[in-house]
Amino acid sequence: MTGLSVVVPCFNEEACLPELHRRLSAAAQSAAGQDYELVFINDGSRDRSWDVMRQIAAADDHVVAINLSRNHGHQLALTAGLDLCRGEKILIIDADLQDPPELLPAMLETMHDQDADVVYGVRRSRAGETAFKRATAHGFYRLLSRATEIEIPVDTGDFRLMSRRALEALLAMPEQSRFIRGMVAWIGFRQVPLPYDRDQRFAGHTKYPLGKMVRFAFDALTGFSSAPLKLASHAGLALSLGSLLMIGYIAYAWISGQNIQGWTSLMLVVVVLGAVQMFVLALMGEYIGRLYNEVKGRPLYIVQEIAGESRRLGSWAT
Ligand code: UDP
Ligand code: MG
């Protein structure tokens, strides 16, 4: 098999799908001729995304549409598509056309010329996103790269082209809390950046409200670093030093016969200690919660239905 697979997770993207299909098909055809498949994953959308996908799959032999049983989240929906795709080269792209499909030929060329296993898009600019999103994303990627032992490239999303062997390495990782851009960095091989300008969303609103963004950030941090757990020892050290100073001061005050006012200082110590302890407990809780999740070993996602699979690239039957 030599084909190209394009994998697209979709959550409430009915307005983007027709244009996405048009632009992706054009890009894939110019790059791979007829030897390609488009894999759309419906991640429990509450709009008409699945109907639209099914229609597209019925009309176009190149399209496979996967309907998940409910909303499993971006990274798991993407995993479902990656599990099912058949191509020798795999492009991951968002459904909202923020990442231009027209970059595909350049990515294939870079992969070929530099003998790379992964060509990942690096966002030179991000159009149509709020200053808050840009600032938090900027801060997050830099914090992450300081906290982790492996090098996760900054300002990089899931928009990337991968070889089959890189994908197989990725799929061999069974974890539930998936931060795919980091997992791809972890596998190694030759990975090459390709800078591009990120467009506005074609239609609709971001599917990453603040809560999901925070969860995603925690998945990344806890999945790739145990540095937060070490904060407890840093805090312990700092507080021990503080208490030494305090002991010195109290001894001095006692010897020189001063009368120390108790309430303010006591409350200060109680409140600060309480806050630090709760914070450290919460951090430990994050890791324990994730351990619990992993230990259960549930499947990552449940597929309800697949449309268009019988005609696909190297079909199931063979
Ligand atoms: N997405 C998904 N499931 C979710 C949330 C998002 O499959 O629960 C998809 C979404 O349809 C899109 C991609 O993940 O294709 C990235 O989401 P979005 O563009 O909203 O994120 P942003 O670009 O704003 O960070
Ligand atoms: Mg987007």
C-alpha cells in the first residue's frame, strides 16, 4: 500500500464539512493522484455533522466516515481515525480549515527531501484567535517545554504529516490521557518543522472552551512530566528555611523581653501552610486520578458506525 490518509476529527462542524471536503480532495488529488482516503471522525456532534459526513461518504469513494458512540474528546477522536486509517503516509488536520490543506504538497516534499518521518506545522502566526487564547497558548507551550524531559516543539498543533512507521510507534502507546503532539515528539525518528500561518476558523466557534483547554494542559503536563510533584519538596525546603528565620527572630524577641503580638503572625502561618498543603494535595490528586483512569484500562473510544469503509484504500476485506 502506498496511499495517503487524511484524518480529521470533527465535533459540531457541519458548516465546515463541505468546504473541508472540497479543499482536502483537491489537495490530496494533486499530491497523491487517486491513491488517497479521507477519514472523518464524528466525535458525538450535536449538530448535523454525521448526516453531512454520511452524504459525503456516499457520494465520494475516497471518504470513510466514523461515528463514535458519544463525544470522546479531540485527542481520542483523532486516535480512532489513526487506528482505522490505512495509508502509508498520514496527514492529521483540524476540521475548521485553520490549517491550510494546500500545504500538503510542501509537506510531502519536505518529508521526501529531508528523509523525515514526521513533518509538523509550526504556527508562525494565528489569525482570528483572541489575545487571551494566543497568550495562554504561548505561555503553555513554553512552560511545557521547561517542565518536560523530552523536547516538545513549541507552537505546534496536531497538524502534521507522518510516515506509517511513526504512526505505528504512536499507536503502540496505550495511554488514556493522550497529548498526541507530545507523544509524537517522544517517539523520535527524524522530525522536521514547517512554518505556516494559521487562518481563521472557516465557520463556527472554537470547540475548546476554557475548561477543556485547562484539562488539555493538565494532560500534557502530567503525561510528560513529574516536575509538579517535586514542587512539594521545593515548598518544603522554602518553608523550612522560613521557619529557621522565624525561630531566630522569636528567640531574639524572647531574650530581649519584647512582647510579640500573636494573632496576626499565627493566622499568617496557618493560612500559608494550609494553602501550600492543599495545593500539593491537589497536585497529587491529579496524578492519582490519572493513574486510576489508566489502571481501569477501558477502551479509548467506542465506534458506533462506519460509512464508506467497503470501498476504501486496501479495504478491510483484503
Ligand atoms: N474536536 C473534536 N472533539 C472535541 C473538540 C474538538 O473532535 O471534543 C475537533 C474539532 O472539530 C476540530 C479540532 O478538534 O477539528 C480542533 O478544535 P478547534 O478548532 O475547536 O480548536 P482550536 O483550533 O480553537 O484550538
Ligand atoms: Mg481550530
